[in-house]
Amino acid sequence: NLEVEGGHTFFVSDAGVLVHNKGGAAGGVGLAERATTAASRYPNQLQQALRMTPQQLEKSIGSFSGRIGQHQGFLSNPQSHVPNWSQLTPQHQQNLIHHWTNDISRLEAYRDIAETVLRGGL
């Protein structure tokens, strides 16, 4: 997290991408801030999004959202995805939960990048 006094345009990542902090909801981290963090963490995803048309970005956003929902479903009902869930060791169950949680975080970052590029923010 960072707060910038004065100008709100700055370079991020090794790619030197110019971003503009448009601000977010009071008390929370806004899309611009999340996308800036995501672009630093996933510069290849940013480069891919920058080459997409608006239609491709919208399709990607929908795909990421669908996959996020799917993984959230795995977390809320693991048996729906792993029929023998109750037979797995607790460590194996925890590993799967960890994996699904990481997938959600990554997909949310990808979606934030695509949404911000679509809005002209990165």
C-alpha cells in the first residue's frame, strides 16, 4: 500500500508501466490499487491484457469471474469437486484448500488487471 501526495501517476514493475491511481472506495483498497499490485506481481498477464481488444478483455473478465466462482464452490463444498474428500488425509485436504485459495487470489488479480486495462487505467 502506498499513498502519493501530489501527482497520482507513476511507473510500476520491471516493465516500467505507467499507471494512474484513480482512487477507490473509502476505507478499502480500490480497483486501481489492486491492479497496480497485480501488475507488479504478474507483469506477463499485464502485457497480455494490454494487447487485447475491449471485447477480448470483457470475455477474459467473464472467464476469470466464472473460474473464481467455481473455486469458491470448491471451498464451500469440497465433495462436489473431490468425491472421496472424506477419505483424504487432513494434510491432503489442507493442501487442496490452500491450492484453491491461491487460485482464487491469482484469478482475482488477473481480473483486476483486465478490468483496469479495459477502463484505460494501466
